[in-house]
Amino acid sequence: MVQTHTIRVHDRATGTSYSLQVPEDRYILHTAEHQGVELPFSCRNGACTTCAVRVISGDIYQPEAIGLSPDLRRKGYALLCVSYARSDLEVETQDEDEVYELQFGRFFGKGKVKAGLPLDED
């Protein structure tokens, strides 16, 4: 039997909070949409940071989140489009530009990037 978890999402852009029931075998964003909740997203495949959240509490599993560096994942960031709840969760949406800057800002204009994006830490 698949376990269902309560996910509390605080949308910083709108000041709205949502409470969702999400089965742990379903993506959080997909389930939110089916419950009529509109959250930010773009690519739907874990490659951008539009649906990024910061995990306030709980356990999240995101093996396909290629758009987040391992460092940001360790710091509690997640991408809802490719994330599964492993417990009850509380998350807060993030500004896409802030997450992008956290992830890549230190590289651009400093000569560290020769080709491609620095997704893995040296």
C-alpha cells in the first residue's frame, strides 16, 4: 500500500499557503496540479529552477533533479516537478533567479567556466 503524506507549501510570490495530500509514489508538483493548486514550474523534468523550493521540514527524494547542484540539495533545496515526499513536508517556494545565482553566480564572470554548466562541485 502506498503511503500518503501531508505537504504544506508556502508560495512566497503570492503569500498563499497550501496543504496537499501526496502519495509518495507521485511527483509533488503533478499531484498539486491535480488538486487545483497552481505553483511555479517550467520544464517539468528537473532541469531548471523554476519550481525550486527550500525544505523547511520533512524528507524529500529527488533522484532526477539534475537542475540542482549536489551542494544546493545538501542545503535543503528541491525541485517539486521531480520530487517525492518521504514524510510529511513543509516547503517554501523560492525565487528562480535567487536559486540560479546561488548555484551559478559564483562561476560567471570569474573565468571558471570553460564550457557547459558547473553542476558538480570540484
